Amino acid sequence: MKREIRSRAAPAPIGPYSQAVESGPGVYCSGQIGIDPSTGKLEEGVVAQTRRVFENLAAVLEEAGLGLKDVVKTTVFMADITEFQQMNEEYSKHFSHPFPARSTVEVRALPKGARVEIDALALR
């Protein structure tokens, strides 16, 4: 059985998808970009966007009764891989050892002109 997870503290989806879906012990979070849910505007720069992405993911996970500590896998999509070090420094502030497994890929473009998008899988 699956259940949709919705958080008012994170941006509403900009397409036909859920912020997250819970199935079994897993909570599968859709990719978040650095949109401030109170303004609907994208944060400026890769560091601020990465920070906001984690605030948004944390809000969605909190709605499911979980937190970033429960994340076991992320996928990072970047518009420009030369910004990897900046993203990675901010990313490292949101997790501790043992860090989640991660894939990072450069993509041609992200929604709304975002610099970074991150999805996550968390387990109970």
C-alpha cells in the first residue's frame, strides 16, 4: 500500500507528482529545487539553493515522521558540474556519518532554471 506525503512547509509540486510517497518502510521524496515555499521564488546561487533544497526535503520528511537522519540514498542533479564543490560543502552540513549513498549527475537544464535538484529515499 502506498500513501502520498504532503507538506505545506515545502513548495507544492509544479507537475503531476507527489512531494513524496510512502510505501512499506520507504519514503520516496521527489526531487526538490531551491524554491522558498513562502515566496515561490528560487533562491539565488547553488549554495543557497542547496540549503533550501534540504530545508524542503526536511519538511516533507517531517510530515512522514522522519528526518534527514533517515535518508539512505540521494540523487543530485546539477546544471553545472563545475559548481560541485560549492554544492558538496553545503550538502555535507546536512548529513553525518554514515552518509547516504549518492549519485551526482550534470543535466542540461533543471525546472525553473534551478542550479541543483536533489531527491531522497528515507527508510523507517
